[in-house]
Amino acid sequence: LSEELLAPPAPPQNVHVDNWLLTWTPATEETNVTYTVQYRSYDTDWKDVPACVQISLNSCNVTLLKPKSEPVCVMLHVQAERHLQNTSIVEACSKHGDSCTPEVSLTARPGSLTVHLSRNHSLALEHGDHVMHRVYYGKEGEPLLKFKDDVSSVSFNELQEGQRYCTKVQYIFFNKPFGLPSCTQCEVIPESRKDLKQTEILAVVVVVVVLIILVPVIAYILIFQRGRIKQWLRPPYEIPDDV
């Protein structure tokens, strides 16, 4: 086997759950790659989803994990494998808010980003302030390692204007992850009106300076160099053939 085939495959991408269907995208068009899906509820060990062990598909129906009576929140992750070489585990997120995943919306303002979260969700009504939101955030393209914990909406200030910031949110219960996190959402931090006004003023100043320089130069050329300009524009003199 070649070194490429012996190397572990690339981790799956875009791993998310929508209506109890877990889907993902292969990172590359590699062959002989299988995927295993695992789940866990709060404070339990990871277990294989029976129907999704070393499968070649890019989806897994996890409806069997849906509780029939009391709601139980589970977390899911996917791992790719080829020739006994495993990738790193990729956590699944939920595209929609529900009893186990926070409903998230964002508002970007100059220098700040507000993550809107509800305090009146079913877990809070049942467990009170023991359930909180863990809000991860960071610049787009960077790992979301920074976070804030709060029972409701969170604002991040002193952010770089013009930069795109991303966030995801997960419930925590007694400081432990609980349920699926929301899928990552991103917003561009707009520039303040003050900065925009300064940019406009600078553009006007540049135009005025250019005009102040060009107008006298053009006037000098038209007034004092008129004769030379006419000479340049005069057609070349040709000697007649019969001379």
C-alpha cells in the first residue's frame, strides 16, 4: 500500500443534525473510508450508535436515540477510519434550536457582537440557574476556544471592526456540556460612523489637494506654453516632389 493509503483519512466536515438525521461531508474524495458515530447523554460514557459503525455512508439516522417519554439530551460525534487509522473526532452541532440546543441569533454593532439567548427555555424552567449557556466566540477561521457562561444573552465588546467573528452556544449543566451545541454562526463587525466619516473626509481632502496641484499646472501650460503646444500639434512639413 502507498503511504497515502496508510495515512489516516481527513476528518469529516460540516457534521450537523437536522430532524434526527446526522450528516457530514467527506473532506476529500478518498476511498475505503468508513465512519463511526458515537453518542452520550449527560455524565455517561461514549457509545456506538448501533446502525452507524464503520459505515461508508455520509449520514446516520439517529431517531432511535430519541426518547419515548422524558426528554434526554445527547451529544454526537463522528470519526473516520481507513486501514485501522483513525481521524480526530468531530463534534456534531444542531442547525435548529430545541429543548437540548439553544436558539441563537446575532446582532453586530461597531466594536461589539451580541448573542441573543432566551432565559425561558425548558431546561431552565426545570433546573433553574444550574443550566447556563456556554457561548464560544472567536475570529472566523480560528478555533472557538474563548467562551463566556451566562443564563441569557451575552455581548462581546472591543472587537475589531471589519473583522468577521463567529460563535456557537451549548447548554452546560453543573459546568458540564449538555446536549448538542448550535452550529457556528458568523457576522461581520461593522465600522463605526465616526470611522466612515473620517474616511470620507480623507477622500475629500485628497481630491482637493490633487485639484490644487493640477489646476495651476494645467493653467501654466495653456497660458505660457501655447506656442510650443501649437508646434507639437502642427503636422510635419513635407517637401514637394517637383522641387
